[in-house]
Amino acid sequence: MKAIHIIAFILLVIGGLNWLLVAFGWNLVEAIFGNGTVLSQIIYILVGLSAILLIFTHKKDCRACSSGM
């Protein structure tokens, strides 16, 4: 489960950084994989699924949340 958590975290960071770039008018995912391609759609789906996974598993995996901080 640790590997899945790490992959989900990395995908979530990639998604967050992409949103930052979109705010400045540049979409990194579409620049690399093309606009509206199946591969870019898969990337977006994986980022979204990663966010859902981390929503439900964050408290259990997060040291700061488990220690009561």
C-alpha cells in the first residue's frame, strides 16, 4: 500500500503543478501528450483517482494527522 500512496502523492503533485501552470495559460499535460488525446485523458483520470484515494487514506498515512497535531 505504501507504493500506491507514493504514486498517488506524486500524481497529485503533478496535477497541482499543472493547475498552477494552467492559471498562467500553459497546460503541461496537453503540451506533452497533446490536446484531447487518450493519453492526456488517462493522466487526468489517474490524477483524479489519486486525489480520491488520498482523501480516504490521508489520515491513516499522515504522520502529522495521526499524532494529533
